[in-house]
Amino acid sequence: MAGPCIICVAITGSLPTKANNPAVPISISEQIESTQQAFEAGASIAHCHVRDDEGLPTSDPERFARLKEGLETHCPGLIIQLSTGGRSGAGQARGGMLPLRPDMASLSVGSNNFPTRVYENPPDLVDWLAGEMLTYDIKPEIEAFDLSHIIQATRMQADGRLKGPLYVQFVMGVKNAMPADERVLDFYIETLHRLAPDASWCAAGIGPQQIVLNEWAIRKGGHTRTGMEDNVRIDRETLGPSNAALVRRAVELCDRYERPVATWQQARDILGLRMPGQGLHAAR
């Protein structure tokens, strides 16, 4: 039996709307309530985006601050991971929330194609974001959409731009990027372990591939991500009623493969994160 499985819930993202599924949490209060339910269902990381008054993605630090404060109040111990993704802003605005010192933040270390655009992550911006995460003692979650991203992350660790051990999330099923292919996932895992033996990994699948990647990751001993950012449905005919419902589906897979679901305390220990109330660098 492998060790505990960390479940990350990506609660909102930049694209899903109420038109796609009325349960998608858009306002700060909706996000807090939805995350609390997912936390109680078994999620120990919340991957967070925020929206403006029109429901459009934004990197507004004030909105991130209100969300972070609410999650700390209603989900004590939850690992809060803020997104620096490119749909929410441009240039250094993407990292404007990092002085809030969340536990974690997403970091894409290279560019790739998305369904209708190029997801641009130029080297100078990547280096700046990584530097801010070092400054504010934030653990990056490396979002790897391509093999080159895994290799780049290990190079950045080797030269000190990233502090190890790495935590790398393999994202599969994005149109025009890496499809959900189990043999490719196996190669990703082998490559990461060869280049960064102390690294941990997670896997996320987009749309109908969400449950596929959940199962592969849990069965192979990794961690996994679910939530309405990636998938608003339970199946082709059924909308997901909540983020918590998608978390419970991942929990059922953990039970099937005899993987205990990581508590927030276990997740923080696995990732080398400080416990609530500890000072900076206390656990790293």
C-alpha cells in the first residue's frame, strides 16, 4: 500500500461559468463555502483563482486576500495555493498576490499550446515568479503541460532558482497539449524520479479525463487533483453538484486502491510546509 494521497481541489479556474454549471463558485463567499465543503470531504489543498464583478478572471490581490482570509477562518489547516496562471493577468501582475504569502502557488515554467491560444510563460517572467516565491517562502506547484517543463523544473532546482524537493503536477487532456496517455504518464513519472529523486508528483486530467487521471495517479502512488476548474460534470449526462462531489469521487478511488486520504497535517508534512501559526521557514 502506498502512502497517503493528497487531494487538491481546483475550485473555480478562469473559464467555467454559471452557464456551464450553476454550481461553479464565482463570488468570494461562494468560493469559501464550496471549498469548506470540499475540505470536509477530503481535500487538503485548494487551488484558487478569483473573478471580478463581471465574473471574469483577475489577479486582483485584494480579492485573493479576502479569499485567503475566509479560507483560513473556515478551513483551518487547509493548504492554500494561489494561481499565477496566464488567463488572469499579464506579466508581473500574475504574481501580484504572492506577497500575501500563501502556502503554495502554481508555477508554469514553460509555454505550450492551449485550445485557442498560446499559454505564454517567457523565461524572464518564470524566473521572476520563482524568485518571488523564494522571497515569500511559498512552495511552487510546478504545472507541467509538457515533458520539457519537467526537465526545466529540475534544472531550476539544480541551479537554485527553485527550492526542493519539487512538487510537480502533470496536466493531461488539454486540447493541443499533452493528451491523457498512460504510457506518457509513466514516462513523466520515471523522468521526474530520475532527475529529481526526492520530488513528489500529482496528476490532473481535463474534462472527461479528470476521473481517468485521478485513477491512474492514485493507483500509481501519486497525488491527484479534481474540481470544477477542470471538469464541471460527473459524467456526460450529469453536471457535478459541487466541488465536494468531485472530491468524494476521488476519495472513493483512494478506498478502492487502499490509499488513505491525506489529512491536512499529513499533506503539510509530505510537502514540507509549515504548520499554521509557525513562522516563515519553520518547516523548510
